[in-house]
Amino acid sequence: MAPEPFSLLLTVYGGDREEYIRAAFRSAVHDQQLRPDEVVLVQDGPVSAEIALCLKELVATSPVEVKFLQLEHNRGLGPALDAGLAAGSHDIVARMDADDIAMPHRFKRQVPLVRAGADLVGAGLLEFGADLNDIVGRRIPPSDPLDIARYSRLHDPFNHPTVVYRRSAVLAAGGYGDLPLMEDYWLFVRMIANGAKVVNVAEPLVYYRVSAGAYERRGGRALLNSELRLQREMLQHGFITRTQYLRNVALRGGYRLVPTSIRRPFYRMLVAPYGARRNRSRERMAASAAKAAASGGRSRGGLRKG
């Protein structure tokens, strides 16, 4: 019996760079040990002549079928992804951003987990600057389902550019919708609340490009407005308590308004390393339990012998 097929969902808009799009597409299609069975490529609104030519060449030279969807107007990431989900042929869908690099074994590691029963599988990622030799950070998400659910009350528990999911589970939760800059977090929260089976692979499987303006984009009035709307939605749907809502507005809302010089070290210290700290904590607990069991075994053995 042939394994269940899967689609790659990739969106491009006018602000992307041609060379980044080519590198992302090649890494997620040509260079994969487990290639997608199709690519759903969404052009979100008008693009430059250079990007238009790039997309045409990618479609023509792809080793797998490409469904090329051109949206007349720029709708934003959430609506563009919803349009791509509707156009795809397969229930398993892998996400990819147009400026990141997928590691060659990414889909070989994640897709079997969805085939085996998971609805949503994320992974860790490595942040890079000028090139892949310039690693500036890593984001390791919580991997245990209980930790994911707990963490999601305050933070997005998945690195969106790394996820593979079942389209049916996404649609059952209502799809992405239109919550600019927060559409992925809101979707994942609804999937968790809807009973989706979720897991993260702690291993980094994507190189995430960090541009000069990355931390500036994490703040500002527009992002604050989306943040406040997200928190209201989470409260109204019963996903967080009133106390958690007030905490989130204070912490996450304040984070959006502080200067970039403060936002960057705060993110690097508290957000990005979360999964690594959690995994180290679990390893220490397991080691302590093993040590205690071994010590207890020797003691009981001595008593038996006596």
C-alpha cells in the first residue's frame, strides 16, 4: 500500500526576494529526502517582473506537480493560506515560508508522524543571518502535548514555518482566518481546544532567516492591536482565564511597545530558549529518578541479603 501523499504549501508576495524564493523552493522540493507529492504555490497579490519570472521557472522545472494560484489582490498571510489549503489535493500539508531553508530530512522526519495519527507536527528551527554559517539562535518548542497545551496559554507553541498538519483538522478548527500577524497562533490554539493531536519535534528542521528588521517587526501599534484581539478571542472562547488574559495583555502587550533594544534581549532570553530549558529540565528529572531508583535498588538488595 502506497504511503499517504502530502502537499507543500508555499505563499509568495511582493515583498519577498527572488533569490530567497528560489532557495526555499529548492530546499523544500528538489533537495528533500522525502519529496512532497505536489506543491501549492500561492502568489498573494501583484509581484515584480523578476519574481513573476522566478515563479514561472519554478513551476516549469519542478520535479513534482505545482498548482500555481494567483490572487489578484494581496490578502495577507492567513487568507492566502486558506486559499492554498482549498486548492490542494491532499489532507497532509507541509508549510514553508518563502525565505527559509528546509533541512533535507525535514519531511522524512515529520510526515510519518502525521501519517501515524498526529494532526499537527512542528519542529525546532535555527535562526540565521547572512548565510547558513551565521547561526544567531535556535528556537526549540515544547514537545510533550501537555507542555504544548500549557505553553499555548501565553506563547505560540509552534514555529509556524516548520509545521506539517492535516488539512481536515485545520478546517475543523475554522482555518486561518484573518488575524494579521497572529493567524497561526490563533489557529493552533483553536486546534488544541478542538482536540487535535499535537506534537513538536525538538530537533531543528528548518533554517529561519532573521533579517535586520526582525525584532522591529515584533513590535508596533499594528501588532499590538492584533495581540489584543487575539487575547480577547482566547478569553471569549474560554481558552484562557480572566487572570491569564490580564497577565498576557500586560506581558505580551507591553513587549510589543518597548523599544527594540529591550525587545531583542527579552526575546532571546525568555522566548526562544523555552523548549531547550524544558528539555534540559526533563533530562535532569529523568536522571534524578534513575539515580534514585538505582540507589533504592541497592538498598533494598542489601536488606534482602541481610
